[in-house]
Amino acid sequence: MAETTEPILEVRGLVKHYPLASGILFKKQVGAVKAVDGVDFELARGETLGIVGESGCGKSTVAKMLVNLEKPTAGEIRYKGEDITRLSGRALKAVRRNIQMVFQDPYTSLNPRMTVGDIIQEAYDIHPEVAPKGDRRGRVQHLLDVVGLNPEYINRYPHQFSGGQRQRIGIARGLALRPEIIVADEPVSALDVSVQAQVINLMSRLQDEFDLSYVFIAHDLSIVRHISDRVGVMYLGRIVETGRDAEIYDHPTHPYTQALLSAVPVPDPEAREHRERIILAGDVPSPTNIPSGCRFRTRCWKARERCALEVPALAVPAEFRDVSGPAAHDSACHFAETLPMWRSAPGKVVPPETEGEGNGSGPG
Ligand SMILES: Nc1ncnc2c1ncn2[C@@H]1O[C@H](COP(=O)(O)OP(=O)(O)O)[C@@H](O)[C@H]1O
Ligand code: SF4
Ligand SMILES: [Mg+2]
């Protein structure tokens, strides 16, 4: 679990704008796709930060910048205090080894012409210092075992495995260099629901075993619930609400999070009764043309004049600043509030009469 020491990763003002050009001979920049437009977060050692948002909100772009597959337009990515966006050469290589990625689609992210052994072992060609040549096959077999695959499958090809098994191979590849941080970009989204939980459980176990910190990306809040210590909700290139697991799931104050959560099935029938599905109006605006003020305002049922004029900061809203309850967490909304359906809902599976008994948290 998270310690209150210096974060292992600290992201400040992270921006990625892809220029839009027009003209055939003389290209002229006419705008930009603002894929990521000012993202801040911290990751503590051993912690899992869930990043959630609809398709197109910039999650993969954030992930790619964290592992240096994309260069930020602006902002800092501090790994143990050092801004890695400014590193190059050997220093960059050393850092990259410690931050590895697990990709979304296990069907396309594994080279079909390579054996599983070669896929996992490839990392040692770039970082030979991690494993001496004679030692590599043994290491790969051990990794297969660690992710729950038969080490004897080392010479098989990706198509000989199921989707879940392929994602285990992707995870083994991510672990090969013994990184400290794994950025998992929708690692279970392409898998059957029945397999998703197995892969998430595997990742949880590996986190303890290898002392890993995770940035775990998903488009659905229900997927990250069981693995995240904290969650950041993204909308159009920015994090609009962030907090500890219980703060986000049981006391969301941003209308966008509330809408996303209202669509998540609730197992407890009593809690379910209090919930109403919030249907958002309209579509997500284009990232080339982000609304003024609050970027969520074109779909927000609470939007007022102030929302078009003033950008809401991602901070504890004024009305919650003096209360030390779970509603007091960062939310980028001028009119942040908890909704009755969450205020009265018991949250999780604790019925109201017994809430606070034995779980040490007390009624909110
Ligand atoms: N290389 C690129 N060039 C231009 N636009 C891009 C590029 N990569 C992503 N985008 C755009 O940036 C936005 C965010 O994309 P992405 O980070 O993949 O979102 P997500 O992973 O949340 O679905 C989308 O509108 C996408 O079309
Ligand atoms: S600032 Fe305004 S538009 Fe934005 S989420 Fe809050 S109420 Fe809605
Ligand atoms: Mg993506």
C-alpha cells in the first residue's frame, strides 16, 4: 500500500498537442489536436493509480508519454524527482528500463512471427546488463511460470494462445527488465469479462511480489475499482476529479464522474434503488475545439454562465475545504456537490444500519 514518502512518479502540466496542418505545398499549422491538455498526478511507490475516461480522452497518449513513446509538447514527468522528459542517451535508457508498458490489445501487440520466448527475451537485447546470455532462457521460463503459463510453452507462437494467455505473455514481457513502474493501457479491455478478473488478480499478485507501482488505465470505472488505491477521471485531455478509491466511488462530486458511475452496475439491491442513470446530452466535443471555461460544460446538466467563463481548477472545492470527509477531494467543478443518490446510498455492500460497525470508517 501507499507510503507517504516522495512519489515515485510525479506528472506536472503534461501536454500533448498534435499539430493540424493544411495546404499541399506549403504546410501551415491551422490548429492542434489537444490530446492531452494539462494533466497532473502523482504515483506513490507500491500504489495503483487508476486513470479512467471515455475513448478519445487522451489516456493512451498519457501512457505513451510516460514510457517515452511520445514526446510531450509541455510539462514534466518526474521519476524519483528527476524530470525524465529532458533526459537523453544512457540516462534515458536507464530510466526507461524502470518504466514499462503493458498494451491494450494482446492480439496485435505480440509479433506473430516470433516465439513467446523470443518476444519476452527481446528486452534483454536492449538491456543485456539485466541478464547474462546463458541465463536468459531460464529467466524467461521463470517469467512464464510467474504469470501462470507453462514454462514449456516457450517455443510456441502467439496464435497458439487464448486472449487471456496472450495478455499474460504481454505482462511477462513487461516484467522482464524488473521495472519499478508498469503503465498498463487498458490491459483487460479486449478480453472476455470472465477472463478480465483473472488478469486483474494476476496483476494484483505481481504487484506485491515485485514491489510494483501501477498506472492502470481503463475506460470503465468498474474495472479499476478492485485494483486502484486512487483514481483520476479524465475528460477531453484533463483530469477532472481525483481521489482515493472510496472518495471517487462513494462520494463523487464532479458531474462527469457522477454520470460515469451512474452507468456502473451496483451489486447491492438496496444501493441500486437509490441510483438513477444519468444520461449525458450530446457527444464529446472534438479535441481540436475545446469549449471555453469548463471543458465539460457542453454536456453538463448543471452548467451556468460562470462555467463558460472560468476554467475550474482541479482542487478541493471551496464548499468542502473545511470538512474532512471523503467529499473533500480534488474536483474541477465550480459547483461540485455530492448527489443525494450517493449521500443516501450505503456505498459498497454495507447496509445503513450497520454502516461504521467493524469497518473502522464510521458513517460519512
Ligand atoms: N498521432 C496522433 N495524431 C493526431 N491525433 C492523435 C494522435 N494520437 C491520438 N490522437 C488523438 O488524440 C485524442 C486522444 O487519443 P488517445 O490518447 O488515444 O485517447 P484514449 O486512449 O483515451 O482513447 C483522440 O482524439 C485521438 O484521435
Ligand atoms: S464547472 Fe460547471 S459545467 Fe463544469 S462540471 Fe461544474 S457545473 Fe458542470
Ligand atoms: Mg487508448
